[in-house]
Amino acid sequence: MVTSVDTAGPVVVLQARTRFEESSACTGCRELSNRVHSRYTRRLADTAIGGRPVRIELQVRRLYCENPVCPKATFAEQVDGLTVRYQRRTPLLQRLVEIAGVLLAGRGGAQLLRLLNAGLSRTSVLAQLMKMPLPTPTAPRVLGVDDFALYGRNYGTLLVDEETRLPITLWEGRDAETLRDWLLEHPGVQIACRDGSPIYRQGLTNGAPDAIQVSDRFHLWQGLSRRIQQIAAAHRDCLTAGAHEPDRRPPAGTEPQGTDSPANSPAADHAQRLFEAVHALTDTGRSYNSVARELGLNWRTVRRYATATSWQDCVRRRPRIPSPLDRYLEYLQQRWGEGEHNAKVLHEEIKAKGYLGHYQRVKMAVAPLRRGLPINQPHQRRLSPREVARWITTSPPNRTLDTVERLQRLLTHCPELDQAHTLVRAFATMFDTADSEPPTGVAQPTRDQPPTRTAQPRQSHPRGPTGRDPGHHLALQLRRQRRPHHRRQTPETTHGRPSEHPTPAPTSRPHRPLTPTSRWIEQTI
């Protein structure tokens, strides 16, 4: 019962006591007792009232336990819904602290509790979070398996319930045996989402042989993006000729030829010699690793020089930093041709047009014109295959105006990339509509056509009403899954660095046959 309420200070203090005539259950044997040993005051923090913190000063009794076989001689009475043993917060406030810790962790949870006038430090929030019991892991109907980077080259495995999007468990390492053992201990998985790694494929096949293995939206789109990047890398000449602005500079004969030109620099000479040495060895059929050991280079450097079409592609050039003056260079060139050679006047003119830079920048920009040289026009840096793949896979409404213009020039110049762009947009339409049928106008391979990779028939899974494997429908139904971090493996290869030798397929179970959707992707792209 409440005896008094003090609202004079910054904290609302409620003073209360328990009823003397009521009995209380022993915390050891649960036998009732009302024989009083002593009394003391407990101070409990409660949720705020009217934006002010609350403290409850509760006077409780210590009672004797009259059960001779009970290990406790005395015990403190507890009030249901208000007190908990060894707890200085009410259950309501304790529940609020736990929710803040689960949702926002330590620092964020402490900031939220401070706004709710229940201040706790981040370490206290984390301590309460670590005391919470973990939920019992149950086998979900749809299981997501992926890896994540711990530190350096050490990776772990993460299991996620794809229906609730909540993590289930994780462990260090990414081997098939651990995944198989977990699946055997938690049966009931019907659908398994994974990447293209054969390690997880083997673990799922051995641990859940009846589960349908599919790829989620992210891994399908990631594999397609890598394929587009390979296509763009095979057309590097088109990237240079099709995506750059037309060169407005005078012919090369009008420019001064000196030792500062890229063709005469030491870096260019080194790149040319290295390009000739690498191609002299790789053209004979030698592997990248053997060439790297002979030349004392990294195998990635050998691959970069071996796949380049000319030594100029291997020269590292410092990219030009964009300047706010770039948009006014054409106007400065025009005014200079009209006879205005005063840099101060030119600065005032472009300042009226919105230029906020200093006069010295304008003076340095028109300095080449005083010597009879062309103005330093900005040039777009050379495109990379990864950038082109990002342009093609980006949804058209999300592209910038500059990206739309440069991509249009590139697709006009290269018909192969234009065809790849058309297929990617068709594939994106299949994702958006969750339809496994190719769009109208795109050729669909028949079932009689042989797939591009070796596949053995599988007899255990039933077919749908149309004779198709139900896995390709489920891959499109699992839309917009959460994206785990650090996916560096390539499809159907080992994690990390690509292996030069193909990994043998697991012998315990034959491969799943290619679905019509996968055949269409393999044979069109």
C-alpha cells in the first residue's frame, strides 16, 4: 500500500509498504509464512511519469521459514509484478531496458533510455542484454545460408530465417560438415537459399537431401552483374571509343611534345616493357602463376597485363579532380576569342552567372590561352568494366543524366553490350513481376537443347504441373532478401580466390538439372 508521494524534487518518490497480516511464500520451498524477522526498505526505479523519473521506496519484511527441511532460515518477501530478487528495477522498466538493448544495442539503447528519463550507461544496457536467455533455435521452413567476414581472411557462416528475416545462429568457419551436422540436428528445412559456393551446396545436400536449393534475389543479381562485367571487360576498346566525349582539342601536331607527355614518362616505358614481357610468356600457353614466379610479380598483375589489349591500358594515370570552373570553360574560350583577355573581367562575368570560386582560378585557367595553347578542357576518365556493369544493372529511373548520356553512346557504339543491356532489363522485369517466363520477344531455349554445363538428372524431387522443377518459381518468390555483407565468392567456385582447377562435384548426390530460367540465362548471356 502507498503511504506517501513526494513530487517536490526532480524525482517522483513513492513510499509504500507491504501489508503486515498477509503471508508470503518462501523462495526456497514455497511454503507460506507470516512470522516476521525484520524489515528493510528497497529502492526500485520505475518508468517515468509525466517526463519525470520515478523511484519507489518499498518497505518489505524478512520472514522466518518454518519448514525444518528448507535450506533457508529467513527470506525476503516479494511483491508480484513489482519486485524481483536481486533487481533494483521494476519488471516494467526492466522490460523496457531489454527491448532497447535488443533493438539498438549499447550506445543507441542508452541514448533512447536517456530520452525516456531512465538513464543507463551503454555498458549497463549491454550487461542486461547479455543476461537475456537466447531463444531456442528451431529449423525454419525457408533457410538462408551465407558467409561473412570476421577479420582478415577468416570467415564465418550465418543462418537466417528467410520468412522472418531474423538470424538463427552463426559459427566460425564455412565448411560443409558443420552445416550438415546442424541440419541433421534441426530437421524440417524445406527450401534453402544459398550462393553459388559448392561448399554450402554439399552441406545442404548431405544434411537436408529433401530441401529445394534456390538462390535469392541478391545472389542471382550478383551473378548476373559479374557476367556483365566480364562481357564489358572483353570489349575494352568499345569502352574507350564509345563512352568518352568527342575530343575538342586541336590535332596532336599543334600541341607541344615534351618529356611530360604520358608516352615519354618512365611509368609508360616500364608498362610497355612489362606488357611485352608478359605477353611473350603468356602467348605460349603458360599459366599466370608460372609467369608471375618467373617475372617476380603478383599473379593479379600478370593477369591485368595479359588481358589488356595494349600497354596504354596498363598505365596508371591520376584522375583529374572535377572543378567548379569546368562548366564555365567553354564560355571563357568563347569570350577570349571575342577579344576579352582581362582575367579580372572574365571572373566578374562568370561570377554573375553563379561561379563562386576565386579570381586566381580563372587567371590560371586562361593562362594557356596567352601562350597560344588551347584551354585545359576537362576530360572524362576512362571507363572500367565494373562501372559499365553498374550502369547496365541499375534501374533506368535511378540513373543520372550524365550516366544516361554516356551509356547511350556506349550502347550505340557496341552492339554486344546493347544486347546484354536488353537481356538484363528483361531479366529485371522477370524479377519485378515474379514471373519465371521470359518476356515477349526474348528467345526461350527449348527443353531439348543441351545446357551449357554438365548436369545429371535427378529423380527425387517432384515436378510441377507443367513439368518444370519448382525451384525456379521459388527463386523468384523469395524477393528482396536482406543483403549479408562481404560476399566475395564467385558462382560455382570456391570462396576467395578463383581456383584454376574445377572443384569436383559431391559424389553423395547428383546435380539438380538446370531449370528453364537458368538455361535461358546461360544460353542468352
